[in-house]
Amino acid sequence: MSLKEKIESLEAEVAAAVARTAEEVEKFRVATLGRNGSVTALFEDFKQVASEEKREFGQRMNRLKQSAQARWEELKASLDQESSSNGSTADPTRPALTEQVGSLHPITIVRQRIVDVFARIGYTVSQGPEVEDDHHNFSALNFAPDHPARDMQDTFFVDLGSDIALRTHTSSVQVRVMEGSKPPIRTISPGRVYRNEAISARAHCMFHQVEGLYVDKGVSFAELKGTLDYFAKSMFGPEVTIRMRPSYFPFTEPSAEVDMSCTICMGKGCNVCKHSGWVEIMGCGMVDPAVLTNCGIDPEVYSGFAFGMGVERVAQLIYRVPDLRLYWENDVRFLRQFSDGAFRG
Ligand code: DAH
């Protein structure tokens, strides 16, 4: 084979070279550019080239050497790229990156528990808007026109009209459900509510409530008490008892405040229950006939009960968070401490 033919065949060989592994890349380098490689060997043959042809052959051989060099670099680079994309050079003994798994917010955990307890006895879940009108938040619920809750001091009115406000309680959803459906109605309405309160460790301008409503023929106060007793025991344990104290709400008659035996001291008396052995957990009562009428339900045929509780309040008895503001700050160091599994229900 003449030198010219050798150069031509090596040019073709270099251009077509492939390598799938680091060993193959190295083999290519040794076979072409190595001390005994085919390209290197050509320079031995060069010595026999006639002097008038030396210039032409010299240039061509240098170009071949450069392209062999370039091809080797290329093969190496494509291999590096591949190994970094398929991870084959990753260290398999390196500790795995552990996924940070989030958790539910404590208020969400407690709200879901409350919903679960009522779902078991046939309550549906209903919702209403947080920006509410006077009719649903106050009037239909029998609040007198001059009731102090309607005062700007207590309620956030919104610049959308004189009777639009952020709802002050989830009782507004009672009205929406009664207006929109026929008895029997058995529903709970969890949601966020707003009041114009100075923010402190014990009060906030927004918090959560769960409202309950049961309307049917012949619903009695005894059923109200039985339902709330079932709720307290399901939520806090079978040893818990409740008591009812007469109270007043515009939308229920009679109305009551519900206390539960203190879960912290088991009724013996502690700081949480202010040494009374009882903690207040909700308000309730028989739906006022005027409210039924306002919502298009005949009070001669139907009766019902309603109740409303604060989710933060219930959460407080479970988690004993010392400052309500922590619930809103979204500090992960606080939030990470809660998981559904840790619930002492
Ligand atoms: N809406 C009342 C509040 O925010 C709570 C309440 C009391 C709801 C008695 C009721 C009820 O349904 O019957 O303070």
C-alpha cells in the first residue's frame, strides 16, 4: 500500500471511529496516536518520501494527525455527556437525598377531624362565601337592625356596598342552605370568619368555625344534646362529658352554651379551665321559628337545631398552642410539629 493509500484509508477510519465506553475511546487513541499507533507510524514512512513530495505529504499527514486528535476529543466529550445524563458515574454509596414531606396545618387536621365525626352520623358539608351580605350574615338570622355585631367596631365592611361585609360567623351558611334546599337538612359548614379584633395571643381578626344545622320534622332539644355529647366523646374520648348553660343568640330559641369537662385535668381544675373543671366549646340552640320562616321553611311543620364552634378553640384543647398568632405565621418550625398521627383523639 502506498503512503497515499495509507493516508486515505486512515482518514476514513478516523472519521468513522465510534466508541461506547471509556475503554474504547482509549483504544482508539492508542491505535492511532499512540507510540505504535497507525498515524504515528506514518511518520516513519515519511522518511522515504521523495524530497519534492515531502511538503504535500507533510501537510496532509499533519492534517490527519489533527483530525485524529479532534476525533478523540469528540468521542471523549460525548461519553462524558452521556454518563452525566444517565448517572452511570454517580456514586451509588452516597447517602440518598431524603424528600422533605410536608404536613397538614394543625387547623386543617382538626377541621377534618370535626368533619369526619359528623360525616359518620350523616352530615353533609356545605360552604358559603367569605364576603357576605347583611341578609345572610345578620338579617335572616334575626339580628336586630341595631345589634352591636353590625357595628364597624366588630365587623369588616367591604367597599362593595353598604351591606357587604366579611362574614363574622359561619351561621350565614345555615341561611344559604335552608334557602336552597328542603328539609331534611343535616349539614356542617366549616370555614374562615372575620372580626375586627385587636390581634393578641388570645384573639385574632380571622379564625375558623364549624357550623352545624339539622332541620326535619320533630327535631328535639334532646337530639341536640345527644349529638353534641357524641361529638365531644368522639373527638376527645369516651370519658368526656358535656353540660349546657342557658344563653342567648338571636337565631336560636332556646339557646345554650356548651361546656366540656376539661380534657387537660379531667375536671379536677387547672389553668386551661380556670380551675372550674369545664371548658366552653360552642354555642347552640333550637333554630328560631323566625329564622325558619325567613328562609322559606314552615316552622309549623319543621323544627331544627344549630350549633357553632371555633376550630382554634378545639385545636387549643388538643395541641395547647400558647399563642394563637402561631397558627397564621406559617413558620415551618411550628408547622412541622403537627401530624395527623399525633392526634390524641
Ligand atoms: N354564630 C355564633 C358565633 O359566632 C356561634 C353559634 C351559636 C352558632 C349558636 C350556632 C348557634 O349555630 O346555634 O358566636
